[in-house]
Amino acid sequence: MNEVFSSIIQSDSFAIILKLVLVFILSGFIGLERAALSKPAGFRTHVLVGISGVLTMVCGEYLFETKGSDVTRIPAQLLSGIGFLGAGTILRDGFNVKGLTTAASLLVVACIGLCVGAGLYVGSIIATIVVYLVLTYSKYISEKVEHYNSFSLNIISKKPKDIIEEIQELLDKSKIEIKDIVIEEDTDSDQYSKIKIQGQYRDEINKNKIMSKLMTMDGVAKVLEI
């Protein structure tokens, strides 16, 4: 009985099952943290990427043993493919970019999967713990550090100089620090002129509300975020 049990444990099939179960736990652990924050890639995506890493490494080792193929070729292709998958989680919101952390977590989960597939169990577990701690607690550290978001507007108005003070009051109330104001006046007084404003802010702002209030100012014809 012991011999049968020992042969099962030492078999390649058992090793593959062990790797898949382990990567399911490790990648799922990271995926749950992303899912809890309603990120584009959550539990299922991270688990599938982790499993892909294990299967890629197992397949590479099998081809190396049976046909002498380069064991590094298939994992290299996987990492290239993860780049496209990660790009799908990155979103542009004006000057802000969202999803970079989730894209990076997908890449690191793929690498964890490759490590599990290669049999580096301890390293994979330690890496998972470190990644989870970074994803969970780094935001508390970043909140202590001064961080500003950019805010740029083009305001088309017939009376640019008359509304500058009103614009400044509105942005001050929204806690937007003005860094630069440029008025591009048209020589023809009947034509509209452009007010270029560059600012920065820390706290969340309601851009739609700010732009709507700017549109109600006298002489303003258009407000564009750039």
C-alpha cells in the first residue's frame, strides 16, 4: 500500500495536479484582492493566467524531455501574450491612466505560475505574499506622499479677461491649483478668444460639474478638457 501511495506521489501526473492546485490558491489569493476593489481583472482572470503559466512551463519541460526543444521558448511567448491581456485592463480617463496595477498583477501572476510549473514552490509562495502585501497596503503609503493629478482646459469665450477672476474662484472652490493661464486673444473683437488653463489637484473632483459651471459664465461658448 505504501509503495502504491509512494508511486502516486512521485508520478508526473500528481506533480502536475499539485502545481495546478497550488497556483490556483496563489493566483486566486491575488485575484480576490483585485476583485474586492472592482478592478477589470479579478479572481477568475488571475487564476486563469496563473494556470496558463503552470501549463506553459509543464509543456515546455515535456517538449524538452521528449523532443529536445528549448524549454524557454514557450514561457517567453506567454509573457508576450500577457502584455496584450494587460493592455486590455488599462483605461485612459483624461490625463489619468487606470488599470496599470492590475496589468502588472496579471504579469506577476503569470511569472508565479511559471515558477510553480518549474517547481519553485517556496519562492512562489513568498512572491505571492509579497505581491499581496504590496497591492493591499501600498495605497496607505501613497496617501501619505504628495500626489497631484493634472487638469488642463481650453475655454472659448468672447470676454476672456472679464471672467478670469470668476474662473479662479470656481477652481479654488474645487481645490484645483492653477499653474498656468494663457489668453490667446483674437485681433478681431467680434471673434472668440481662447483661455488655456493648466492646473493640478489632489482630491477627487467632479469635472463634469466644473465644466458645466464654466459654460454658464458670460460669453463662454465652449469648454474642452485636453
